[in-house]
Amino acid sequence: MAHPSLVSALVAFDRLARRRRFGRGLAIALCVALGPAAFAQTLTWTGAFDGATFGSAGNWSPAVAPGPSHDCVIPAGPGSVIVQNNANIRSLSTSRAMLINGCCRVGLGADLILNNGVTFTIDNTGGCTGFYFSGGTHAIAGSGSIFIQNEGIWGEALRLDAGATVSIGSDILVNLGPGAASTKAKITVGAGCILDNNGTIA
């Protein structure tokens, strides 16, 4: 027969192990229930590195390169913020002119907010996708415009995929420039997706 003190120690160890397992299970359940939004981090543009490159950690506070869990906020200021490589972020709110330059795209897990009449230009000569929305519900909101200067021969200005729903606000203009119109720039709404346009596409 086991010694009483040994039995007590084993019981205490078992209780501790059960509590730890419960804690891990609760943490996992909370992660699933709350989703990525619960762990979102706001990055604020400072332009301290070069004042232009979207993907450079040194242009943000805190100094982190934008990623899928980041809500990116760009205040008003001179010049344009330039996206030169693919960027996958949670959301973007900009009060400064922006440019997608070359064959790259901006993937958004939530919303794109254009403030104070700002223009976001797509000059994507490689024929790639400008803005990409995959799954979930999204908005292109605020007051401003998306100017599609160039999207290449088979380029897409906007692409909705994996059942995404995107609402375009009433003060948003999506404008196809002469170069874009001649190269078949387009908005692609994938199977099961919804584009709710309350703005102007011209």
C-alpha cells in the first residue's frame, strides 16, 4: 500500500496538471472565439526611415514591418507613401496620398479607409492585383478615390475571393484612367462574393 504522504503528493500533482490543461484549453478556445481582431496591433506612420516606403519597419511606430495583424494608420502629410512589395495587413486608414507601384498588391483582412479626399493610385504595370479581399466582410470607406492609372494587360484593380463581401462607401470614387481603360483593368468578384457599391465607379 502506498504511503499516505506519497498519495497526497500524487493527488496534488494531478490537480495541478488538470488546472494547467484547463488553462491551455481555455486559452485555445478564447483564441478561436475572438479571432485575429483580438490580437490586432496599431501601427502609426512616422516616415522616420525614408518617408516613403510602406513596407519598411523604420517608417512605423512601433518599428515593425506591416503584417496580417496590423491596423495601419497614416496621418496627413506631404508626399506619397509607396507600396513596392506585396503587403498583407489587417486594415489601412490613410490621410495621405498612396501609390501601388509595380507588380504588387495590398491584401486586406478588414477595411480600407480613405480620409479627407485622399487618392490611392494603382500603377501596376505587371498586370497583377491591386487590392485583394479574401473572405469576411470589408469596407472601402471614408472620402477619397482609388485611381487606376495602369494595371497591365490582365491586371485587376480589385479582387474579391473566398466569399468576401466588400461595401464601397458613398464618398468613394473608383476611377479608371486612360491607360487602365485601354489595358482591360477590372474588378473581379469571385464565386460567392458580394460587391455592394454605393460609391462611383467611372
